Amino acid sequence: MTYKNFTIETDADGIALVTWDMPDKSMNVFTEEVMNEIDAIVDQVVSDAAVKGVVFTSGKSTFSGGADLTMIRSMFSLLQEEQAKNPDTAMQKLFDVAGRMNWLWRKIETCGKPWVSAINGVCMGGAFELSLACHGRVASNAKSVKLALPEVKVGIFPGAGGTQRVARLANTQDALQMMTTGQTLTPSRAKAMNLVHQVVEPDQLIPAAKQMIKDGLKPVAPWDEKGFKVPGGGIWTPAAAQLWPAAPAILRRETAGNYPGALAILKCVYEGLQVPFDTGLKIEQRYFTQVLRSTEAFSMIRSLFISMQELGKGARRPAGVEKKKLEKIGVVGAGFMGASIAYVSAAAGIAVSLIDRDDEAAAKGKAVSEKLVADSVAKGRMSKEDGEKLLSLITPTADYSTLSDVSLVVEAVFEDRQVKKDVIEKVEAVLPETAIFASNTSTLPITGLAKNSKRPKQFIGVHFFSPVEKMMLTEVIVGEETGDEALAVALDYVSQIKKTPIVVNDTRGFYVNRCVFRYINEAYDMLIEGVPATMIENAAKMAGMPVGPLSLNDEVAVDLSQKIMKASIADLGEASVKPEHMALVNKLVDELDRRGRKNGKGFYEYPAKPAKKFLWPGLKDLYPQKPASQVDVNVLKQRLLVTIALEAARTVEESIVTDPREADVGSILGFGFAPYTGGTLSYIDGMGVKTFVALCEKLAADYGDHFKPTPLLLDMAAKGETFYSRFNPYGAEQKAA
Ligand code: NAD
């Protein structure tokens, strides 16, 4: 038989080498068709007496990334369609679909012939679960080999036997830790956890896998043998009696109970280890179906898996402009941001002319890359040669004529209109006609800056977030005159440096900072009302934010907030900033010199390491304090999330953000907006616009007009719309996921 996605070669020893190599994809993923073919392959090898065993591997440099997003989308569409017709059959159908992979892998495991998975590259999700169902697992020791069950990160959990097999192979604590965090394992760590049998040199992978079969590998999983014992003894042991009462508490500390997928892992393992294996799989299938139906899973999969991939692949790139591979760029301003922008660009193989006011300042910028490379080499994350190659791509200089052959310049000089104007003129004097000028400004509208340019069509904003090496998001800002070519090149650049772009129209603060300042402002309001600062910070964490608003303000710098507030007053008038907020910030900065982490004191105190930062006790004396018992923590949580989501809705209403995927992905990658919600707009859609409007009205009555629902929201509520239906990113002809 022939297959579209697999080849089978049986050698003289009767070992069938099944190679997975999807013809039309760069990475192997599970689709309906792939699963059907695997099903047929199992039948074929079982019925072929000449086949003694199977080695399963990939023909690509990676093993597999797991499920295909179109399969997941169609699963949700199916559920929605069926649910409208008959909720009971919808449940049954979802249950069956959700269990397909689970039982197919079980079919491999119980087919009677030995299967060995030969893992030659990244092996994620369902692919790792397939490997766990094989009787033997051999991994190559190449650096590129990584194994993980990362499903929890998109709101679900390993639902193809992962929870049952990992918990029967590894010790329970390691198993729970790995699956509830979605941790990535190196081959040696996977071996230490008993999840792979052998780790070998890449060229030994297939021979070693075949050898396992030749050595008489039994086609029976350990848990199908009589007398099988769970590592560590299972649930009813003294060690388990210590572990299990603590496990839900630890999970709650880490997730504040916001992630049903993570909790389901605990339930599957706890319940599954007490029953026979097949019953364990059924338990997993039930919880998996239940979690799949949750708003959290739906929203997280949509934003963190589907939308993120779509945006990364250039969903917003204008059609009709040829894709560009950037060979050389200029970065002007080798300070805090510019130095790191040069680093990430060189890391992507792009040559960089790194310019500052003099050679010394430019060299200081390159020194940042030198340190980053030295650290990576020392930690074994980068080879010495790769490090040298990266550094050789960065040329520090004060000479603007080095920009005569670049296709893009990223400007990251001081946040000062006059300085930027001078730099734009100097750069444009030498820049090739076709090249694009991108400003990294965080506060100055792009349309205004472009007025200094002779070719505003080629002028755009590319807004990075700090630390640039770690933050995956870049905001691309389209000014009034920015042309398609500039947008396309900016997106090509962002994709080349492997960041996720969101495209927004021009406005003060763009998208991300507008939302972030709402978050911080709400915390100012709370402080002024006398809410204890610890409650504000803890409520934010409980709401799912990675960093409390006061801590975040310290990171951003309190004097930067002051500067931005003063600029708003200057440009937009006194009413643009609450006087109480201005007074609070002025007091902290001007009177108390509390500027944030950078000077070791802000809302927090920063004692010398290893001591941890703590909230500045003096905050209590700034405003009369309310007793904690008079503060409803749930209302604090709502206020913090609602104020951000409302701002996101306003940006849509003002056509700053035009695609809900960008609002959602931008909010999670930009400032960690409660990921379980799927992002700012999914948070609103998830509870329903009508409910959100009612919540806003209640908060507005209690805490001020800034919570008043906007005309767009009122209209959507009246019409029963969601953001994804009204602003459907896939066009009217196609349903959004
Ligand atoms: P910085 O002060 O650390 O660096 C600015 C650099 O520009 C300095 O090295 C300075 O010598 C150089 N410079 C000044 N005038 C110059 C000129 N005429 N020619 C060449 N070089 C010149 O500032 P930064 O924090 O890196 O910010 C740079 C830009 O990035 C600003 O527009 C800022 O708003 C924006 N930004 C900053 C952050 C952040 O977190 N700091 C985040 C996003 C965007």
C-alpha cells in the first residue's frame, strides 16, 4: 500500500521503517488524513507476516509539532454546529473526536508487534504521546531534540494517553510537574525520567531503534503485564500521602485556579493510577472532553495557538508585495533598546550597522551583544562559532554612510522629537530610495514623526518591548501615510527575527501601552481609595496577571509615567490626567525620589540580593487605609481586567486595532493579560458582551465613569454580537473559530 504522508521500507530482518514526511508541510502535524493513514499502517503491519516490528520516525529535521490547527478549528466548528442542533449528540460527537487519537495510540500499543519510536527532532504533544505508546523510544542527542507535552499552555492537557503513560513511567511528582507546566525536556532529562529508553548519536538513531527489536523487545507495555507497579507505589503509599494533599495547593498557588486544563491533569493522574490502564484512558478522555468545552480552552487555543501562528505567518501582510529577505539593516541609537535590537537581528543572520553619536557609544551598544553571546556560550546554549558569527554581523560605527546599502533602518534614539527629526534627516540623506525607516518610539505618534520624512510612505513604527531578547511581541504602527511596501517589509523583518507582530493604526500609546496604563491607573485609584497595596498586587495575580500593577510601574519607571502624564496634559489638556494620579506620581518622584526599580525604590523596596523586594511600608501612610475586610478581592480582580479590556474595546472602536486576533495576542504577549481568557477581547466575548456591559455599568456606578461601556459595546450587546463575529478576521464568508 502507498500513503501520502508515510513511506514504509521493510528490511531483511523484517523491520518496517515507517517514515513520516508530509509532502506539503514544513513540519509533520496530525491531521485527519494522517491519523487515517496511521490507522491503516497499523492494520497493514499486523496483517503482514513478514513484518516483525516497526520503527517509526520522521523524514523531516523535526519529529512533529503535534496537532494541526485546522484540525482543532474544525473540531470547534463541529461542536458549535452540533450544539445548535442537539446539545446531547454534540457532546457525544466531541467525546468521540476527542478520543480518536487516544484509542489509535492504544491500538499501536496493543497490536501485538513491537513498535519503536526513533525521535530525531522536536517531538511535541500528540507526537510525544504516540511515542509513549510505542514499546521502545530512542532519541537522538542532537541539540535540536526537545520533547514536551505543552498542551496546558493552550488551555487543554495531554489527552492522547499522556497523563496515564507519563504517570506510569516517571515518578509522580516529576510527571505532574512536567505536565502541569508544559515543560520542555532534553533527551537526557527524558531518559532520566524514564520516558525514553536510549539516547544516541544522530547517525545511530535508526540502527539503535532496529536493534531494540532485534534484541527481542516485547510488544507489551509495562502496564499491560501482570503485576505491574506504578513507580513509587501509586496513590496508597506514605510518599503519595505527602504528595497528593499538597499538589492541588501548589497548583492553586501557581495558577490561582484559573486553568481547568492544569487541574484536570491532577485529576486524571490521581484517578487514573487507581484503575486499570484502559479505564484510566477513559477517565482522561472524559476530562479532556470536559476541558475542551470550557471557555478557557476555546479562547486559549484560538489566541495562543491558532491566531499566534496566523499572525506569525503574516496574516496581516499586504498581498501583492513581494516577500523580502533582509540581508542588512541599520539600527540608529545603540542604547538600551537599540543594542538589543541589533542583537536579535544578528541572531537571525541579518548584518547590522549599529550607529550612535560616536564610535565609543556604538561600541558600548555592541558590548551588550558580546555579553549576551558570552553568557549563552558559557551556558552551552550557543556554540563558540555561532557566537562569533553573530558578533561579526554587528558593525558599531558613527558613520551614517554605512547605511547606503540597507533595506531597513530601525531608529532607537532618545525619545525627543528634535533628536528624532535630526536623525531622520541624516539617515534619509544616505538611505537607498527603496529602504524603509522604522521608529521604535514608544510614545510619539508615527504620523507626526513622519512629517520630518521626505518619504512618509516608507515611514513606519516598529515598537519593540523590553527585554527585546525575551519579549515575543512587536507592535507595527501604520501612520496616516505609511504605504503597503513599508508594512510588508516591516512584517518580513519581524518574522525574520522570529517575533509575533500586531499591526495597529497610529494613536498615542499605540495599543499595548494604552492598555498597560489603564492597568496602572486602576491601581492608583485603588491606592487612593485606601485599598492595601498588598491586596492590589495579590488581586492582580489572582486575576491571572503575571505582574502586579505597582510592580509593573516600578519596572517601567515611575518617573517615565510622570513624563508621559505631563506630556498628555501638555498635548491634550488638564482633563486628560486625573489630578489625584498626577499628585501621587509627583509625590513619589519629586518629593520622595521613588522612581522605581532603577533607583532601588518605588512602590517597592529593593534590598540587596538575595533578599526579595517588598512593598514599601510608607505606602500605608499616603492615604487612610481601609481594613482588608471591607475590600472585596473579587471586585478588585474585575476592575483590573475590565479596565484593560475596555481600553482594548476602545481601540477597536477607534479603528486603532482592526483585527481581534491582534488585540488578543498583543495583550497576552505584550503584558501577559490573563492568558486563560485568551486575551482582552476574548475575555469580553467569553463572558458575553451583554454580561460585560452590565459589569461595566455596575463598576461605573461604584468606581467612576471610566468604566462606562462605550457605544460600540452597547450596540454589540443589543445585537447579540461578539468581537469575533462583528470583526470577523476571516471575512464574512468564513466563520471565525
Ligand atoms: P537610551 O537612552 O538607552 O538610548 C538612546 C541612544 O540613542 C543612546 O545610546 C544615545 O547615545 C543615542 N542617540 C541619541 N541621539 C543620537 C543621535 N543623534 N544619533 C545617534 N544616536 C543617538 O534609550 P532607549 O530606552 O533605548 O530608548 C530608545 C527609543 O526606544 C526611544 O524612542 C524609546 O521611547 C523607545 N522605547 C524604549 C523602551 C524601553 O523600555 N526603554 C521600550 C520601547 C521603545
